[in-house]
Amino acid sequence: MKQRIFLYLFIFASLIALYIYASGSNQLSSVRERVNFLEEETASLEDSLKSTKLQVLDMQYFSLENNDDALSYYDELDLDNPSRYIADKLLETNEQKGDNPLIPYEGMESDFKINKIKVLNHKWIIADFSDGKFWGEILIRYELKDDMGVDFTLIDHLLYSQSGY
């Protein structure tokens, strides 16, 4: 009788060990699949990050902040952020009543005002303008005077039709 109890205990312990082994094996394969999936996701995200970095560098190419030759123009002046200073001066032209004087169109819905500004270098600015319904873009030449005033000259302009063509 003692032998049978030991035999049953041995079989029961063997079944428990087999169950634990099978369960652990399944968990291990599940973890390996998850690790492989995460490695693929990480590689995909790294590629996406590299692509995004290249796009950002490409968008910053025409930018005063990244143009050392254009920035050297401002070396003698005491300006911490010349791009922001020029943009602020351009935005001051919006403060006049009516349409912005640099925009050669009359607002149809309301007054045309400059919205977004990109200082390209030490001479040119591209800006977006809108009256709330119609919009366009202008290319502006600017010159910083000795008294820190700024003269703006319209070079070219574009008004989009309502359909965008």
C-alpha cells in the first residue's frame, strides 16, 4: 500500500512538473513574440524619427536662425533674436486701422492682416495673410536701419481663390 501511495505521489508530482514546464514554455514563447514585436516597432519608430529629423532640417534650411552668413549681418547690432525682432516689427504694421499697408488687396470679409511670418535671411521675409475667409502670401524685402527701424518693401504677392486654385 505504501508503494502505491508513493507511485501515485510520483505520478501526481510528475503531472504537476509537466504542467509547469508546458505553461512556462508557452509563457516564454509569448514573451519572445512580444519582444520581437517591440524590436520591430522600435526599428520602425527609429526610421520614422530619422525621417522626421531630415524633414525638420529641410524645413529649417531657409531660416535666418540657421544661416550663419545672414546672421553675421547682425553681429554689430545688439539683437538677441534678430528674426523675432524683424517679425515683431512686421506685425506692428497690422496695428493700423484697415488693411495692412503691405498687402496690395482690399479685404473682402474683413481687413487683410499678416498672420504667419518666416524670416528667410537678412533681406527677405515670406508671410501669410488672411481676412478670415480669403488668404494669400507675400514676399517682402526688408532693411534694418541704423536707428533700429525697419523698412519693408513688397516684392511679390499672391491671393488664393476661394477654391484654392
